Amino acid sequence: SGWGSVMRRSMTMLAAACVLTACDGEGTVIGFNQPPSTPTTPTTPTTPTTPTTPTTLGGVELPSGEGSTGTTSAGAGVTRYKTDGEARDITYNAATDTISIDNLPFDADGTYDRDDVLATLVPSGFQVYENNNTTERRAYKAIRGVSVSGETSFTVVGTGDYLGYGFGGFVYSRNGSVTLPTTGQATYTGQYAGMRLYDGIDGQEYTTADATIEVDFEDFNATDAVEGTLTNRQYFDLNGNLIGTLPTLILITGSINTAGEIGGTAVSRVLVPGSGGAPDTFEQFESGEYYAVLSGDPVDEMVGIIIVSGVDPRDGAPLSGGDGVTVQETGGFIATSP
């Protein structure tokens, strides 16, 4: 056809132009009058970097942070954040009492101010924040805890606006150094607070507990150096109304390294009555991991994060899974020793 003839002539002319001059990779015609390009100096091939081996402690892989990008030590601060989390850069501004969180989707500009419904979680005293843009955003909540000395702190953030666990993360830090004793044992007590998110339904809740952690400093290089419990566990709606209680969470024996970092697994169990004359049995309710870091000289405080998941306690008979809804709890604790 006439149109096809025009197209063939155009392509022929373009090909000829490229032969007479030159065509770069983008199809731009380069004329004869352009000065010749200066030859580039060959670059030396870069040596491939060796992937950093994740830090494993107490049978768990510690989150990302200084220990994954470098070696932690007792003489410096430690900051770790959720390994696969979206929230990594979390900073607090004391002058405005706000938190800035980078890289969370649909949280507006990432500025969080004190929650106008529940500003503090009792009895922990930990502070509650929310992203303060009221349009075109997901309703994220953040819990921040900081020790009286200011040496240790944590932040946990998440949203219940997804049918799954949604986006979120955590960070925990020691600002200074630690001096680990080589003898003796110590008991650390304090408060815990976290948030519960669901997979299968949307929704978000708060949780609180009393934390007790035992540390054996004589065996901190062994696998029997840390144990603990979270007792008096309760969970609340976002208005602070009590929903119910949860079983004691057991921090199974974990380990400490020379930098004062701690890692281990966590589990809770419930008593299930036997049927047909069968004895009652304990069944697993939740399972997960905990991470912490010690601080001070003498070593008088610690901060940590606990992540556990299980069946929604309101579903099933009593823990069969019900409608297939599972729950994940992420929280932080600060504990001190006299």
C-alpha cells in the first residue's frame, strides 16, 4: 500500500543515515563534525565482597544492625532493627515529643505524635504514638520505651489496617557500653508492652506484662545463661479497654555474647482438659524469639524485643484454629537489676 511504501522508504533512509554517520544505542544520529571521544581508562575489576554471616545466638538469628554489618563490642552502643522490616530509621525528637519513621508505606510523612486516645500504656508507662496525618493513610501505632537512665530504648510500630500482619518493624538500642562480670547471677525485673496483629482479619491490640529475666554471668559463653518469663499478660483494644488475659510467656534458656547481646526462643502453653478419661495436657499456644542487650557498669539494665505468634485465643475449641485466624505479637521490654 502507499503507507507501506512510505514506511519502507523511511526505514531505508534511516539505515543509510546510520551507515554514513553513526547511530548510538538510543537511535540518535551522531554527525561527522562531533569531536572524537576521549578513550576511557580501563577500570580495575572490583573484588566481590564476602557476604556477612548473620549473627546467631541462642539458636536464633539476631536482627540486622551493627552485628550484621560489623562486629559489636562491649565498649560501644548497639542498635538492631527488624531484619526484613520496612521501618529501619526510627528517631525521637524530645523537643516536639514526636517520632519519625522512614520507609513505611501509606503513613503520610512518617511523623508520629502522641496518641490522642491512649497516650501511655499502664502499668508499663511506655508511650503510644500515631501517624498524625488524617487523610489518605493507614492508621499506624508505635510504642516507645526508654529506661530511666536513657541508656536503653526500643520502638515497635505496626498497623491493623491489613488482613495480614501488614507493615511495621522495631528497633532496640544500647547507647553506651557494658561491663560484663565473670561471676555471679542477677535478676532483672521490669515492664513489657507490645502490639498484636492478625492474619485473616484486620485489627490491632495492645498487650502488657511483667518481665523477669535471670542471667548467669559465670556461663555467658555457654547456652545456659539466660532465662525469663512474662507474667500477668493482658491485652487491650486501642481505647485501653481490657479484652482478656494471655498465658505466661517463657523465655527459654538463651545465650549472651561478649558484647552483652542476648538471643533465645520463647513459648507459651495452656492446659487443655482431657476427654473420655484422658489426662489433661499442656499444648503450645505461642512460639517465637527474643533478643536483648545489656547495658551499664555495673551491668544494671537491659532492653529487648519479643516476637511470638499463635492462634487467635478467641477462636477454636480451645486452640484448634477456629476460622484460621493467627496472631503475631511484637513487643519490647526494659528491665533493671538493683
